Amino acid sequence: MDIGLVFDEMFSDYSEKMERMVPHYRALIERMVSHLPHSSQVRNVLELGAGNGNVSALAVAKYRNAYFQLVDASEKMIESLQTTFADQMNIVYDLCLIQDCDFPEHSFDLIIACFSLHHLPGSDKESTFKSIYKWLRPSGQFTYADLFIDKESEEHRIFLEGWKAFVVKEDHNDWEWLMDHYAKFDFPNAEKDQIEWLRKAGFQNLSIKKFDQYWVHLIAQK
Ligand SMILES: C[S@@+](CC[C@H](N)C(=O)[O-])C[C@H]1O[C@@H](n2cnc3c(N)ncnc32)[C@H](O)[C@@H]1O
């Protein structure tokens, strides 16, 4: 199934699902937003996999004079962004895959991705990091929050036990649904691989904050 259709189906209770199933979801968003560059440095923002706008709303409020480009593969998510930001003239919406995006070099001061890049297989992540580097202006910032772990690693089994304990506190059915979704649509990669790909793309001054080791907020400077 197309990833956009997967999120069309999740759309109605998306935020509640994220809070119940993703440890530190709100804390990662808050940390990401609190570490965004000063508004005087940001005129053009790209968000990859904006979803229903939980992060976009905070960024739009911070950068009132900036121009935004919000990308998502789900028609329902894009429609909800258009409704949420109906009175904002400074936002452009792109219904497309991140892998198919193409922007001119140096288009953005800031590029954000929150819990979207784990849907890309490793090779697509690596090429997306190169594109993000190209799209950023010199000294621009790339900031993202996501799950960083290799599904094939030994630590993955122990990680799943901890994740399950978090999820089943609320509802056992959630865990079954989540593991089916995780098997089909989620392709997280280890921190060391992502760091290598970011460095190869040209990024420097990487700053990493981890929550429970695998839930990560990362900032990379061009
Ligand atoms: C888990 S949600 C995260 C949404 C939002 N950033 C947040 O933090 O709440 C992932 C979002 O990324 C979008 N997405 C996943 N893979 C994508 C891809 N390859 N290209 C474009 N959008 C994608 C989905 O449609 C969904 O809206």
C-alpha cells in the first residue's frame, strides 16, 4: 500500500495515536522547536512529512514572516494542513513523496522532518540527506526527530520489549496494530549509519539529544 494511503487511513485519530504509541512524541517536538534558529535567520522553511501540522503550527507561529513549503504524501494530511492554515498566505503545499521532491540549490534556511524519515529505506534516506544539503543555503540548518535503530541489530529485540511496555499500558490492540504497521512501513536506521550519511552529504556540527537511547532529535548544519 502507498504510504500516503496508509496515513489517509490513520488521519482521523492521528495525534492521539502518536501520543499513545510514540514515547516522547511531544517532548521531541518541544525540544526540536525550542532549538530552532532565531527568527531573524529564517525566511524559507521546508518541512518533509508535515502530517497534520503538529510541528508546522509551532514553526509557523515562530517564523511569522517566513515562507513555508509543507510536503506530505497523504492527501488527507495535506487537506488538513490547508484547513489549519487557511488564513496563511505564506504556505505552499506539496502532495508528493519526499523522494520525488526537487528544489533549486540554496532554497531554504531551515529544513524540518519529524517522524517522517523512518518511512524511507536507508538508501533513500542517504540520497535525501544529499538533497537536503543541496536545498539548504550555506549555514542553513537541518533538524529532525525520529527513531534511530537498525531492525536487524541485537539491541532491537530489547528495544521492542521496552516499546511494548510503553504501548500496552494503554491498550493491547494498539501494539498489534503498531507492529503490523512497523513491519510494513517503518525502516529506521542506526544512529551510526545516519551520522555517516549526513557527514558524507557534507553536514557538520551535528548535535544529538537522545530520549531512552533510540528516540532522537538531531540538528545538522550546512
Ligand atoms: C508519523 S507521521 C509524522 C507527521 C508529523 N511530522 C508529526 O511529527 O506529527 C509521518 C508523515 O510523513 C508522511 N510520509 C511518510 N513517508 C513519506 C514520504 N516518503 N514522502 C512524503 N511524505 C511521507 C506521512 O504521510 C505522514 O503524514
